[in-house]
Amino acid sequence: MFRPCIDLHEGQVKQIVGDSLTDDGNQLQTNFTADRSSAWYAELYFKDDLRGGHIIQLGPGNETAAREALATFPGGLQLGGGVNLDNAHAWLDAGASHVIVTSWVFRDGILDEERLNKLVKAIGRKRLVLDLSCRQRDGEYWIVTNRWQKFTELNITNKTLDHLSSYCAEFLVHAVEVEGKQAGIDLDLIEKLAAGSPIACTYAGGAKRLADLETVHQRGNGRIHLTIGSALDIFGGALKYEDCVAFNRQHAR
């Protein structure tokens, strides 16, 4: 199924090339900068009942825009970017259906299960999404953190997916190397997620045409959702947003 997104950078809705966001910002490649607010997009998703999409804060300066979107579609959108034990509840109270966490539960590239357990105890696994965005290295997919620049010591395997599924309701997985490039989806990663994950997964990265939704539906055994960003006409692309909404309605029957 199609899942929408609202990516925020410096308070604006943007679509960027995923691996270009660095600490100094010198390498940033922007595909699209919206002249509409985050609330406008949230209202659109609300009208079309597109639940399960995500708001991602790409760095500081995005809290106001994030809160405006959540208030427009309360309970309909997930919130990620800078989430930790201290602010997770506040984001849920602001209207997020789930909070999305990656970097905070990794330290020096190692999964910090003490932190993860504390977060689950505080908000419950049903309100938590783990972001397992990854890059390839030596023929395997490795989870990356800190704006997708740092490799962790945890790779995407059936064992990893099974273990982490006990902590959360869903996985969000960006294929970092194709994210924002409209260069085609990573079918190997999609099939790996479909075969190994016991919980719902949302995949993001490389989608460029309506047929990608059908491909992910089939190759993902109906278990993988697809986020489409830069390719959509509402973000300056050629793919009609309304066709993606129609796809969901057709497959919801």
C-alpha cells in the first residue's frame, strides 16, 4: 500500500537526496522545496484517509512545522527525527500515532537495548516504530544512523528482524543509496524484509512510477508498504498522487 510522507528541513517541506544530508550541510541535494505548509500536506492526507505516513524532521528547526502537521491529522501520522526518551511522550500527545526512533537507540554503532527497553516501557511497543534504514556493504544491508552517515554493527537479517520486532509495532526502512533518486526500488531489500519480518514494514527509496506499487505489493507478499516522495506530482514529480490514492482504495476492497 502507498504511504505518504512529509520531510521537513529548516522548517520547510522538502524532498532531498537521502545520503546528501551531512552535519555541515555542504553536500545537500534538494529535489523539491514546497511553497505550501506541512499542514497543507497533512490536510491532504487526512482527506484521503492515508494513515500510517510519516513526518521526518531532518535536523533542527522543524518542531513547529511538525506540530502543525500532527494537529491537522491527529493519530494519522508517525513522527521521526530527534526522538528520544525525554520527548517521545510529548510527540504522541501532540498527535503522532507512533514515534520513529533510530540513532538514539544506537551508541557507537551498537544497539543499546537498555535505552530501547526504557523507551518501550515508557510508551509501549505499539506506539514505537524502529527505523532500520540501511546501506549495502560487502553484499549485506547494514543499519545506518546519524543522518544515515554512520554504519552500525547490526545488519538486516531474519534474526535481527525477529529480535527487534519484539520492541516495536512496525519497521521503517529507507534504502539510503536510492532514496530521493527515483532510480528504481531495491527489490532485494524488499524481498528480504518480506521474508524475514514478522511485523509490518514500510519501505522507502527509489520509487518513480505507479507500477512500483504493484511490484512491491507482489514481491513483498502484500506485507510491505511503499513510501513515495520525490516522484509524486505534489512534490514536483511526474507520478500522480491521486493515482496512488486510487491504488490504495482498489486494494483495500
